[in-house]
Amino acid sequence: GKRIGVLTAGGDAPGLNAAIRGLGKAAIGRHGMEIIGFRGGVRGLAEDQWVNLDHTSLSGILTAGGTILGTSRDKVHKMMVDDQPTDMIPTIAEVVERNKLDCVVMLGGGGTAKNALRLHQAGIPVIHLPKTIDKDIAHTDNTFGFSTALEIATDAIDRLHSTAHSHHRVIIAEIMGHKAGWLALGAGIAGGADVILLPEIPYDLSSIVETIERRKARGTNFSVLAVAEGARDIRATAELNAAESLIKTAPTPEAKAIARSNFARIQDEHRENPFRLAREVEAATGLESRVTILGYVQRGGTPCAEDRILGSVIGAAAADLIDAGETGIMVASKGEGAAPVPLEDVAGNLSLVPIDHPWIQTARDVGTGLGD
Ligand code: F6P
């Protein structure tokens, strides 16, 4: 039988263990493979740190949050080693060779897709499984982690309504999602948020104030705002876009470095956005305004049924595809099943909410303000 490795990288997400288990059980049980698990993401791969996975270590993990293997956000081509960014791809090739691996299965999000593509291009056999609470990976219908995070964020918005209506307050719930608005949009609709702000739709304070004032005029003295962590007002969006294009067009590595640090500074300035927004809304509406940052709570705890199924389906499908000799692919979720997609099509290709998406139309239809 074949011998394979598995690792989990990037932010932890509910469903990772279900996917490890699905992969491992199908690999061992159905295909007679051996499987080892690298610890702490691609760093464990570079450092040859692994444990054997067998029926015993794979049992009892289906319902557990986080990842039994641990994770990190390292980049294979510039991993910090002795404080120096180091290209670890040749080292990883040696580790794969030494352990006689037919494939390394990498469970992760956008950053992991990029790592996987780099390894694939260096001739290392890899397969990527799409995991993220952000649902921002291209060419897959879904990503495990999203559904659980959506439930948690929705529950949070439900609970925030209690304080908002009891105290006649505006409450801003900051929801994760990186550069995509899927989580904020979904939770905003499901939780009945009065305003939803997304990175895909730069907002205008006056439009938000208008929505809150319209509610006030109807006698409703509170509002709950579902705000994606990546949401920016029109001015900040323009500033950030300009700074980003300066990085892309920088003629020299030195200029690129300066443009990068300039971009980081502007991004930092806007990190306090929800608090600034609360102050501005309070000043404009006279309603006390507060912020709740949902943070890592959204990634924590036991995966919901959908993510357990998705992780199991994708994990088991990966074992079948490895058995069939596939490499250099992501195992995408398609309908209720799975299908291979070339890594070249996935890496660096974010899936943002299209502004003509049915969910956006639904939010507008039910009278939710989108800040535009
Ligand atoms: O990708 C998942 C995610 O939780 C994003 O929503 C968020 O932007 C990011 O990870 C936070 O990263 P970290 O775990 O490094 O704080």
C-alpha cells in the first residue's frame, strides 16, 4: 500500500479532525495505506516532526474542535529559521523522500493552497483540502469550518439583541472572514441584523445612520450591526486600494518593501474601525453605541453536523484520489460530493461575495442596510 502524510495549517477550524479521521480511516481501512501526521503545520513537515496515525489515534476525534496535529501559519519558501526567512522547500523534499511518502495531504485555507502549489511545482506530491471559516477559497462550493462559525456568529447576534433592545443601544458585532464577507453576510441575514457591512461593499456612514434613524422613526430604539472584520468605509477602501497597487507596481525590491510597510501602517490605522464607527454612530444618532468582537469564539468548539459531514466526505475522497494517483490538486466540495481541481486554479484566487449574490439581494429585500 501507499504511504501518506497529513498536516493541518493556517487558522484552526471546526471540522479539521473530522477530515483527518475521514482521510485516515479511508486510507487505512479501504486502501491499505500507512499514514503519518506532521505536527504544527508545514513547520512540522520541514522539521520532520510526525506521529503515526492508526485506528486508535483516529478514533474519538470526529467531534473535537481544533486540530489534533496542531497548526501554524508558516510559508514553505520563507519560513523563519534562526530569525531568517528561509526557503525550506528543498528540506521538505528530503523529508518526503526519507519518509517514502507518496503524497502529503495539506488541510488549510488560502495560504495553504499557495504553499501546496509551491511544493507541487517543486515536484513534491501534495493534495490540498479546503478548510476555512471564511469560505473564501475559489472553485469549491464550501469549506469545512464555515457552517459551524456561521452558527456561532448567528447565535452571538441573537444574544446581542437582548442587550441592544433592553438598553436601546446600537451594538456592532465584528465578525471574522478575512477579506471576504461570507460569514458576516450569512450571520447577518440569519440573525436579522439591521445593518450588514462587508468588505465587498465599501460603506458610507450616512447610509448607516439613515437606516438607524428610519428604525428610530418607527419607534425602534436599537440596532444590531453585523460588521465583517474586513469592512471599510469608502475613504479607507480607496486609501488601502491605492497603497496596495503601489506594492504591485513598485519597480525595485526596496520600493516594494517601503510600499508594503506603508500598506501595513494604513491597515493598522483601520484596525480600530469598529470602535471609531461606534463613536461616529453614537454622535450622529444619540444612541449609545458599543462594540463586541466575536474573535476566536467563532472558530472554537465542536463542529456542527454539516462540517462533520463535509470534513468526512472531503477527507475520504482525498484517500480515493491518492489511490488513483492524483497529485497537485485541491479536493473541492461539489454538491454533496467531492471533485479534484488543479492547484494552479485555486492558489491566490480568493472567493469574495459577488455583489449580485442572491444573499445580498435577500438582505436588501428584507430591508437590511448594507451601508451603501
Ligand atoms: O482564516 C480564518 C481567520 O479566523 C480569519 O477570519 C481571520 O482574519 C484570521 O483567521 C485571524 O488570524 P489569526 O488566527 O492569525 O489571528
